[in-house]
Amino acid sequence: MTGRTALLRLAPELLLFLPASRREPERPVVTDGSSTLGHHVESAGVPLTEVGPMTAGDRGVSPAYVPRPGDVVDVAAVPRPQPLPEARFLLDVHLGTLARRLRLLGLDTAYHNDMDDPALVVQANAERRVLLTQDRGLLRRRALWLGAYVRGSRPDDQLRDLLERFAPPLRPWTRCTACNGELVAASKGEVAALLEAGTRRSYDAYGRCRECGHVYWHGAHGGRLDEIVESARRWAAG
């Protein structure tokens, strides 16, 4: 380090946010007496939503701390499981499959396939939902109360990452995967007019969404959904 620099030491879990050509855990930053630690961390590419405790020497520091020449600042990843006041989520337009899986598990999950970034921030703040996204720029919006980066390109990996991060209580088969409404038991007679003849002959137990009226039963795809639920229970339990 030179006389005007401090050193950031990033946790291994945070290196994925750095450009591939500069994915080193130690990053010198120029101290100017005004730029905050949060600014330096975000300038490196790491959203503050993904950052846990930070220490300069033997003292804890906040994102508002202004690094001094010679400082060595350790930047940890957000602890797992991360406590939440309430497990309520909002997903951006690119995470539709994950949204359906979260609803399958009974998690309160809002999702729209046509909502822009400013509107997502407004809804997340108004309803106190955690905004889930893979858009780092969206996570850096100052107005956003709480967000989280979703790791993984496959829905299975994304779901595991989310459940391991937040360990939310699961209530499978209690929410509509189409609209997020709550499901209630329905007799065959109540929903018979909405069913195909083969379905009426083959199944006796049904659920119906309070909000949109969609009817559910444990049909041909039930085995795959059972696998998703059982895997999720294992991941959430750690």
C-alpha cells in the first residue's frame, strides 16, 4: 500500500461480484477523506445487501465509515441464515420459475412478469418484502429497504441458495403457484364443473385458491413436486 491507500480484504463468498480479471481477495483503495467504505465496496462490484460485518483493525465499522490511510478492512459476507422480520419476498421478472417454487413451499411471494425496476423498489418497500434479483444495479438502489442477490443459473440452485440464506418456515401446498393466494380445501362437488371428466374420475382431494379460484389436485406431476418439497425441507433445515 502507498501512503494514501487502505486495503479491503473481501471474503471468498464475495469474489463472484468482482470482474473475472480482477477476482482477488485484497483490493487497495485510495483514501480521499470523504469516500465511505460502502462506496469503496460497491465500486468494487459488491452490493451492500451481500455484505456482513466489517472490521478495521479490531473495531467494527459501518458502510458510512471513511477509511484512513493504512487501514486494513475485512469485509465479510452476510451471515447465513440471515434473520428476517418476516419471510415475504418479491422477485424480479427473470425469476418466474423460482417464484412458483417458493409459492409451492407456502412462502408469501409476489411476482410480476412486466414490472420495471422503480416499481419493484416501491412495492418491496411498501409491503416490506425482500427483493430477490440477479441484477446488481437493482440491489444498489439507495431507496431499497432490503434485497438479496440470488446465486445460481438453475432453479434448483437458486432455490437452495435462498433457503440456505434465509431458512424461512415452510408450509408446502398452502399457496397458489399462479397468484400467491391461499389455498383452501374444496370438495369434488364444489369444483366438479371446472374439471375434465378424467380428472373427476381419478382424483377425490382438491384445493382451491381463495383469490383466483384455480383448482389444484395431486396429479401426474405430483411426484416431481414432491421431490422439490422434500429437497427444500432438507436445505431449509441446513
